[in-house]
Amino acid sequence: QVQLVESGGGLVQAGGSLRLSCVASGRTFSRHSMGWFRQAPGKEREFVAAVSWSGGSTYIADSVKGRFTCSRDNAKNTVYLQMNSLKPEDTAVYYCYADSTVDGARSWGQGTQVTVSS
């Protein structure tokens, strides 16, 4: 497994932008597909975005498509979630995850809070 640490969350007004970062430790970062989930109060955790191990493919949930992008920098062991045109309904704790392409094991970060005010 890899250890994941998110950063970049905070309070922003509706229409604003934030960029979340997730730094992974371990030498096999490039062997993991990476992505983001989020969980709002009283709701189930939902998929937001993912990027393949090479960075060549990305997957974005319909609820954020056109506003969020997901990318990675394997040289920095970091995955990013760029969030634009934020809405109050984007308020949630955002969790980074990593899926091993070797055995499928999933690792989670501790989460970072994003709050969008109207």
C-alpha cells in the first residue's frame, strides 16, 4: 500500500476554484491508478474523478464534468483535482485513493474539507 496525504481544501465562494493535491509515499506510485471520492454530511461517499497510472486516461463523474479535472505528476508522486465553478453542493470531505495495478489493493488518504459558500 501507499500512504496518501491530501491538501488544498478550504472555504471558497460559489463560482470559485480550488486545487486539491494528494502526495503519495512509496516507490510504486506509478503502478497505481489514482483518484478522488467525496462525502457530504449524511450522504454516501461518491466517486468524483480518476486518472490512470500513466496519466493518459481520466474519468470524471457526470456531476462535476466540465468543471473538475484530474491529473497526476509521477515525478512528484502527486495527483491533483482542479475544481472550477464550484457550487455549494460540492461541499464535502474529499478523499484521495490509490489502486494498485498489481493486486488491486486500495489505499485512502485522510480527507480534506472543501466548503463552498453561496
